[in-house]
Amino acid sequence: MTGPITSGVALLVEDDPPLAKAMQHRLEALGFDVVRARRYDEGVLHLESRRPRVIFVELGLPDGSGYTFCEHVRSAPERCHVAVVLVSETASPLEMAQDR
């Protein structure tokens, strides 16, 4: 059994600057090298070039969907081990389901 993932690259795809900054500080405190992207397309570029171990992606990006980003991550077999965390400011599970 392996321990928690607390090193390597963390990709943070979040368009809200205060939230992104807070998340970045916490991830850095856990030992991650954090790469931030504000947009879907920027996140894809970092995904391909930096090969993150964990990804935090906002569901509602200005130029795409967090769900679509997650599907892109999972489309490559070499990324099947990458942990993906979906981040949302949405208040209820019903609203989240309707966004999809």
C-alpha cells in the first residue's frame, strides 16, 4: 500500500484568483510544485507538458467544462493514475447535475 500523494506536480485549473491562491498555498505546504491555469486551454497545455500527479479543476471554466477537462485527462492511458478533484462553487448536488 502506498502513502498519500504529497509530492510532484499539482495542476490547478481555477479562474477565481483568491480561491486559486488559497489552494496553491495549501498544496505547496503539502510539498507540491503547483502549476496554475486560469482557462481550459491553458490547463491542457500544462497537462501535456508538466505531467501532474494530481489535478484540481473548476467545473465552470470561462472557456470549457471541468467535466470535459476530466474526460480529456482520462482519454490517455498513461494518465489513468492521475488523481482528479473537481472544484465547484455550486451550492447543491442538483445544480451540479444540471451543469453537466
